[in-house]
Amino acid sequence: MARRQKIKKPDMWGQYKAAERRVGYDAQSRAEWLLQFRGLDLPKIPEEGQEGVRWDAFSFTHPLERTEIIAMGWGEDDLPSWDDVRKAQRAFWVMLGVFRRGHNYYLKLGSWKAVMSVKDRPIRGQPLTWELPFRDAFLIRVYLDLTEFGNKGGRLRFCERKSCGRPFLAKAKHKMHCSESCARAERTKRWRQKNREKFREYRKQLYAKKIKATLGAKVTPQRSHAKDRA
Ligand SMILES: [Zn+2]
């Protein structure tokens, strides 16, 4: 019964998008969906109504980009079974019960732990990383900080100057270089490129004029003549 049911291929994307709309896209509507999910009387939902709930739970749990869904190939990440959904709801009830009694909730997933608290303030969460290997703890911190930075509109970019490529935090949307000196170097390079073409064009015209002057009209300038004749 707890076996995962495969998602039928053809309308998966449509089903997923519909569930995503029901769950919502921002933190507020997702939190609202979660409390609504908490109140569902799952044992009373008839079989034909279960699929929608399973899709909602799936979409809430895996907010994905379309490209990710395609890359995933769908077969691997299946729709949760009805049993999975009920277990998830029960686990959430336990969490809420802990909050209600004014305690912190400790989340333990394998060797990964986190603590959540709602006491007298907005919900806070903190991963408890000291039991992990240092590298893993470090990467969890990097993940948390950089995604939070990104969610608040922060941009991590790499300097567009080829010889540099250094990572930098772009304060403005249009900033493409790590420093003023790299930006200046690139501007100079671009200016030179542009003007080199202009200069070449100018020299070609000058050469044509000279040829015309010495050999008379209707001669097309060809540079290699001197060598051919020799
Ligand atoms: Zn740079």
C-alpha cells in the first residue's frame, strides 16, 4: 500500500501546474495551503478525490522548474502514495503540537538536524550542524546563506573580463565586472576593437586612392601584386 504510484506521463505537466496554482507560489500562500492541508480529514476523502490532494502535496514538497521536471524524467520522483500523504500530515500535526506547547521542534533527517521555534516571534529555523563532518556543515551554511541572499534579490556573478572571471556580488542589475578596474579594462578593449576596424577601413581607402593616383582609374587595389611579379 505504501508503494509509490507512477505518474501517468501525458498530462503530468498540466496536473503539476494546476496543483502549483492551488498551493500558491509565495511563502504566504504556501503557508496558508499548509494549514489547510493540516485540517483535511484525509480518511474521509473518497478515492477519486485523493489524486488531487496527492498532486498538491507533491507540488508543495517539490516546487520545481519545468526544466528540472524534464531533467528528472518524472519516473524517479513519483507522486506520493495516499499513505505517504497521510504520514506527512501526521508528522506536521506532531510539529504543530510541539509548537502549541511552547517548545522547540527538532527535525532529524538522517544525521541532519534542525531546530524550529515560533515562540513570541516569527518562525525561526536553524540547522544543527555540529555533529556533521565540517565540510557538510559548511556546505549547508553556504546553501542557506546564498539562497537567502538570492531570495532577497542578491546576485552572484562572475566577472565578464575573460582574464579575470572572479566571482562578485553585483549590487546593480547591470554590473557585469568585479571591479571598476576590470570594467575600465573591458571598455578600453572594446573601444580599441571598434577603432581598429575603423582604422583598417581608413587605411584601405587611403591605399586605394594612392593606387588610383599612380596607375590611373579603374584599378582595383590588390596588395599581393608586388610579390607575384617577383
Ligand atoms: Zn574582474
